[in-house]
Amino acid sequence: MIEFWFSIGSTYSYLSVMRLTHVAAETGIRFRWRPFNVRAIMIEMDNIPFTRKPVKAAYMWRDVERRAALYGLRPKLPAPYPLSELERANRVAIIAAAEGWCPAYARETYRRWFEAGEPAGSEPNLSASISVAGQDAERVLRLADSDRGKSDLAEATEQAKGFGIFGSPSFVVDGELFWGDDRLDDAVRWLRHLESGPPD
Amino acid sequence: MIEFWFSIGSTYSYLSVMRLTHVAAETGIRFRWRPFNVRAIMIEMDNIPFTRKPVKAAYMWRDVERRAALYGLRPKLPAPYPLSELERANRVAIIAAAEGWCPAYARETYRRWFEAGEPAGSEPNLSASISVAGQDAERVLRLADSDRGKSDLAEATEQAKGFGIFGSPSFVVDGELFWGDDRLDDAVRWLRHLESGPPD
């Protein structure tokens, strides 16, 4: 099992969210989707990669576009960034993960954000993505906006920090951390190595 | 041809410097080694990835170690960081590139820095690496410390900025920028695509 820690709001997480179900099917590996609030961690660490860094931001969008093409995706970039309702998007994702519909919700959220220009976490993206995942938006948003919804996201974010996570997406394999969509292959290799037999 | 823009002083550039000659031999691709001063660009862009970011720095060293193992390398990490004589190391690299002995010099520099703990750009690493590349250290250091040596590094750094380069290593294929050792495969794929025929 690989833990997939991600925040809706992260640009590179688009790549992992959109391909992870395929990777799971191809490899037979189970991924546990773990939403958290990467922005809270990045602000705490003074790790602000793109805002007021126009050269790096321009490269990021181009790099995401090229990588997306490798995966058969055709986003319209740049997508609206940063998100104004990152926390709400991820509070819903926490509920979705607990109830078993996180991949469908997260994929639709990113599809609308990156391919249709609708900011994730805001309407109409938010309710539409919950509905596409087969859920009642009113019920889910009531839970997401409750004190419990807020504390669950904060708790998940504290857990992420406990693994040394500082960015999204991150993959955790038996405590070993891999950061970035481009490290997914390394995480899979690590799991295979662990599974190949006990150490000497 | 792929332009390989790198700064001695960058940690991830260890991976590219050590494997690039193998990649060139395997692929038949010619790489043009282009040393520049990444620190000057990163300070200008307020892009300081590791200093005062202990969690991210710890991850970086672990990630470099894992990636190095994939390439058959066994560095002793963390290496001394940051370098106090980054500029001198790269002024010598500029001369080495002009005279045709840059790969040998850069590899020995990184080997001593990452595998023997000798900071790059400082003695004994600096003169030893020049000597291993078959050159007279006194001659080279006189050139490197001259006004011309300093202005050549500044000029290369301005050229790097002109390509939108903000980090090391970077690969440039016909104007297309790829950042990071982990994008070398993408750069190779891009060149192959360009070579496969004219566009429609």
C-alpha cells in the first residue's frame, strides 16, 4: 500500500490525481488517498514556490503541460491560481476519502479546474464534482463546513507534517517519503523492493 | 545537441554531472556543457530552497541518495553545503568548457565533494580536480581569477537567464527548457521528437 498525500490546490497534483487510478490498475498496488492542507505547511515553512516568482511559475505551467501530454491529458493552462477556497475543496476531499469516493471527486475537481477553468473548491466546480461522485452536495457541504470538517483537515495536515511532508503530491511507502508526481515510479519501485523479501 | 546548464554548488547537479557521459554514449546525443552561476539567479529571484528550510533540505539529501543509488553512485551525504567558493569552482568550469575538459573536471569536483567531503571550489578539491583533468592548476587558476574569468561567468549567467533558467541542472533543447536531473529523459525525448521529422 502507498499513501498518496495530496492537496487540491497544488498544480503538479493534477498529474497524479488524473493518472493514479490507471497506475493502481496497472501495478495492482492499492493507494490510500490522504487529503491535507499543503498551503498551511508551506506558509509555515516560508516555502512559496510560484507567487512573486514569475519565471519559475511560467516554467511550472509549461512543465505540467508537457507532462500532461505524456499522460494523454490536454489541460488548458495556466489554470486559475492560486485557489481562494483551497481549504473547502480539501475538507470535502477528507470526507470523500472517509466515505470511499475521493478519486472520483478529486478527478472531476481537477478536470473542471485544469480543463474547464473553474477554480477548485468554489462553485460551480465544488457541488458539481460532489454530484459527479454520486453524492448529495448539500449533505456533504454541511459536513465539510462543520467544526468537525475543519478539525479533520487540520488533523490530517498535522499527520502529514509528522511524515516530513512539505509539498503535494507526496507518496509515503512504509514511512519513506517521495515528493512529486515524478517520484511516483520511485515509490512503486520502493514498495516492490520491500515486498521482494525480508532484509538480511 | 542538448545544452547542459549547470552550476557546481547545486546538489542535484551531482546526479547529472556523474551520469551525463554515460547518457551521451548510450544515446549518441552530444551535450554542450554550460557552467553558470545559479546562486546569483536564485538570490535575484528570492528562490532559496534549502537554507532555513530544514525539512525540505533533509528530504533533498535523502532523495539525492536514493537517486544516486539508482545510478550506481554511493555518495556520503549530506555533503558540505552551501559552498563558500561556488563562483571560483564555476569560473574554472567555464574555462574547462572552452578548452574541452569540463566533464572530467566537473566529475572529479563532485566526486571529491559528494564522496570525500571536500568542498568544491576550495582547496584541495579545486587544484586536484584541475590536475585530474590533465591541466596545470596554476595556469588555470590565474585565468579563473582574472577580470576576464569573472566577466565570462557573469556573461554565461546572463545567457542562462535569457533562456528562462532559474535552477541547476537545466537542459535546453532548441529553446525548450527542462529543469532538474529528473527531466533529462524528457529532454532526450524532446530532441528525438524534433529529429523525427519536420512538423506538418
